[in-house]
Amino acid sequence: MLVRAFSLATPLIFASAAQGQSEVFAAPATTAPVTAPVTAPASATAAIDSSRDSDALHFALRPALWMARVRGDTTFGGGSMDVDDSLGLNGYEATFNGELSASWGVFYEVMVDGWFFSTSATLPSQITGTFGSVNIAVGDQLATEFAGASAGGEFDVTLWQPFADRKTPWSVAVPQVKNTTSTGGYKTDLRIKAIGSLRWYSASMSVNDSTSAQSDSWALSALMPGIGFGFDLTFDTAGRIPLVQSVRLEAAGGVGSNFTDGQEFTFARAGLSVMFSATCGAEFGYRLENFTLDNNSANFDGGVQGLYLGANFKF
């Protein structure tokens, strides 16, 4: 009797288990999940303004009034003499300094510049010495003159712009949305530059000793290549400083030589530029042009330096 009951219950147990298993593994009918649309980062979808990454050609003219003085030593047929102290040529003179540059794209710039400086003095000599054929004694009445000039060209390459769409001339442009103003420019722009230059320097000097009725002069010049580095740091100030659209800090320096008779040069410049519009601004800064010239009979080792005030016109 017990065996017969077990044999009858067994099929019922397996049937019930099969039905339960099918209910467990049956996929419930559910509504498909709603997913938010995928959006690309703003930096990947924002357009690059043509003013920030363009091959257009731009020009800049920067005339300046340079309040400069000469400092240095000269040797001419005798011992070394101080141009500024011993020969009295230590006054500041207003002279012209100008630059004209052309840039294409945002990485390359060619610039030509030049300056001319002259000064003179009359004084009773405080030294004894020789300047060419002039034998100077203490108390002699001297009339001295010095003139210097330079002209040259530079080729600047921006090697790195850390806050720009394109960091280097070889990198891919990626829009920097957080560093972009409402007008499409950069809020902050830093440029690290390499400079190649070719410069011509000229200097002349004369001494007239009216006491001994003697006078002499020398004239020197040289053409020299050079290299250097610089940086520009520009801040967009539109809407934050009245009447000022941008402020730029710049500094550059370099050295050069023609490897002849020790002739060489060193230049340094630093300035602050304030742009009142996209095309007009003002500049203030400091310039140093130091050079050594030699023709085996006369030597000048010194330079012209001082503060400058100028304008900046872009077109």
C-alpha cells in the first residue's frame, strides 16, 4: 500500500518541480530602461575661432622714444678709457627706436628694427691718456662725441603656448573653452619663443683737445648673427579695466658674434604693452644693446641702454 502511494506521488512531485522551475527562469516583461543622451565634452565640440588659429598675415609697427645713454670703454693707440666717465659722455639722450613686424599664423614672426644714438660733451680732462694721436693731459679742454647705430632682423618661432588651442606648431588644435572669451580670444596667452637674428652695429667716436690742438677719431662696424629666447604673456582685460582691451608683458634676450677679433653683441628688452583697441596701444619698457667692435687699431666694448616709451599699431 505504501509503495503504491509513493509511486503515485512521484510523478506529481516532478511535474510540480518542472512547473516551478519554468516560472523561476521565465524572463519577466519589463519596460526598456531610459538612458540619457551621450554628449561630447564642450572642448571637443566648440569651434576654434579663426583669430586664434589662422594663417592670416598681420603687421605691427612699434615706434618708440628711447631715453638712452652710452656706457663702455675704448682703446685707441693707448690704454683703455671710460667713454662715459673719463670722456664725459654719460648724459641721457632722446633717440629713436623702431620695429616693424609681420606674423603669419600664430607661431611665426619676422621683425626688422633699428636705432640711432648720438651724444657729445665738453669738459676739462680729469685724466692723462692717449686717444689715437691725441695726448691728453689733466686740465686739457676736450670736446668729445660718440654715435652708435644698429639695424637688424629677427625670425621668431613660438615653441610652446600652454594655454592655447595648439600648444606647439606640430600639435593638433583642441579648443580651450575655459580660456576663451565671449569674443573668441584667449583670456590668458603665454608664448615661449626662440629667436634667430642678424644684426649690424656701428659706432664712431672723436676727441678734440683744444689745449694741445690735437684731434682724432675712429669708426667701427660689424655684421653678426645671433640667437636668443623670449616670452609674451597677454591678459584679456576687456570689461575689467576701463578703456583697456589687453595687457601684455614681454621679455627677450640673446647673444651673437661673427667670431672675428672678439666682436660680439648682447641684447635684452622687457616691456609692458597696453592695447586700447585691437589696433592701437602704448608701450613702456627697457632696452639694452651691448656690443664689442674691433678693427685691430681701435676697440669699443660697451653699449647703449635706457627706458623707452612708444606706440603699438596693428593692422
